[in-house]
Amino acid sequence: MVKFTANTSALQSGIFGGKEAKPHSRPYMASLQISRYHVCGGVLIRRDYVLTAAHCLIDEPPDAVLLGAHNVSKEEKSQQRVGVSESIPHPKYRPVDEPWGRQHDIMLLKLDPPVKLTKFVSVPELPKKFGRLKAGTRCEVAGWGKRVLGRGAESVLYETTVILDKHSTCKVSWQNYYNQDQMICSISDGKDGVCQGDSGGPLLCLEGESRVLYGITAYTGVPCDNVKFPEVYMRVPFFLPWIRSVMGDN
């Protein structure tokens, strides 16, 4: 029987392996918060919208989004804390602990007011097409949270590099939980990857000379460094039509 975590216990841990990110080197990173407590990651894709995972609703939607942060436990002049006027999960998302409940795990948060774009707060490049990246492509993930289960939380942003795996490998490991149209996975080497608290954060991949937002962190194995289960991300190109329709982009 496949055991997994959708990272809904968001405060348990975060990036494992990797290194502390250079402060403010990832200005698109968002911390979804409830009562000023980090619960999930996200990525700013327009001044008024953050993209994240739908299961980050947990029992209640985040009441604020923190942008421009490196240390989420401190007040930094670079930070902007904004309210969430609307949580918009994909209409086909079903929050159930079944294989089909892992699908369409993506959500937009409408920010009110829209943030100000600065050198500390900006948006990444979105995919220009709906195509797939090849297995072996190097990508980057980042997030806040505990780095090792059982230890205290890390307040600063950590980052690491992952490598995309083959769909066939993802399918063998995750069986019916994996939908290759909507998802992509990265090789689990037990050394570097994502974990609880990183849900909703961005997977940025090299496409030519550009880094593009290719995925949103969805779920991992138990424990997160289990080499038998690749880390899984919702594939942003598949969801571009829905994202654009919600934001009113042509």
C-alpha cells in the first residue's frame, strides 16, 4: 500500500538538504500564514495573485500572505504582508485521501491590496507553452520550515536543486496517485528535496536560458527522504488555461 503525505501538516518540516538561500534572491516566494504562522509556500505570479497548492486550505484558508521575506519570524523592511480576499481552489479539486483527491491540487489566492513590485517582491517567468520538460532537467525548489523532523523550525528560506524523473518511474512508485498530465516528479536521492511546509512552493526549471515556473510542490513520501517515492509537483503548463481564466488574462 502506498503511503504518502500531501504536506498538510505544514509545520512539521521543510526543505531537507540544500542550503540557506541568499537573502531576497527569490523575490517571488510567498509565505502563506494563519495568525502570523507559516503554513505553506506559494509563488507570486501577478501583483494580485499567488499560486499555491489547494490542500493548503487545510481547515481554514490563510488570512495573510507574506512577501519579500527571508526570515519569516522577523520584521524586515523588505516585507509586505497583505490580506487574502478570496481563496480559489481548482473547481475539480477534491480534498479526500484517495488517489483522485491528489489531482487538481492547485489554488489561486486573490490579494487585497495588490502588492508593490520591488527588488524584493517580483514575479517569475511563466511557461509560454504547454509542453513538457525532459527527464534529467535540473530544477530548483525553496521553502521555509523545519529541515529535520523532530527539530525546531527554520525561519529563513532554504533552497535546493532537484532533477526531474521519468513519468514511468513516477507512475511505478505512486501508482494511481500519479497523473502524468497534471504532474511531474523529481528523483528522490534521500539527500535533497522538499518536505512538509514546502507545499505550494515553486518548482523553477531551466528552459533554454530562462528559469520558468514549471511546478507547484504537492506531495512526498513518508518520511520525506524516502528514496522509494519521488517528490511530486502539479505541472503549471497543464493548468495555464485555468490560471489565465481566473485572473482574466487572455
